[in-house]
Amino acid sequence: MSLRVDVESEIEREFREKAMRVYGYSKGSIRKAASSALKQWNKSIEIMEPEKRVEDPVKLIEGMLYHLKGKKTSVELQHEAMKIWAEEVD
């Protein structure tokens, strides 16, 4: 997989230098260093922000829309669900 990232030139230069010192001056050293950096970043974020899990999102949405049952069309209910879900996520 490929990931393209634009960073300041000074950060890129420093990253390349350190990657080559650690992983050698051969092909793949930048890739190895970037993979390592991304893994470390992912771990640090998981520690800071535990994931919120929902058992059954459909039942959750049905419960939020119960007061509108029979009052709105299916398309209107979809729009309401999107509004409610956006408010809950924020």
C-alpha cells in the first residue's frame, strides 16, 4: 500500500537521515522507518483515546427515532438519523 504525505522539507531531511542511519543506506530504509513511526503513533493514539464500541448500531438508531415512527417518510427518517448520529459523534 502507498501513503503520500507532504511535510516540511526540514522534517523530511531529518527523517531520511535518521532512517538511513538506523536501517542502512539501502533500498527500503525509508519504508521501514515510516512503518515503524506509524505503528508507534497508532499505539500512542489508542492509549490516549479508547475506542467507543456500539453493540448494535441499528437498534441504537431505531431507539433514537422511535418518537418519529409513523410521522415521517423513510427518506426523512434517514435524514433525521444522520443529524442525530452527527450530534452524538461530536
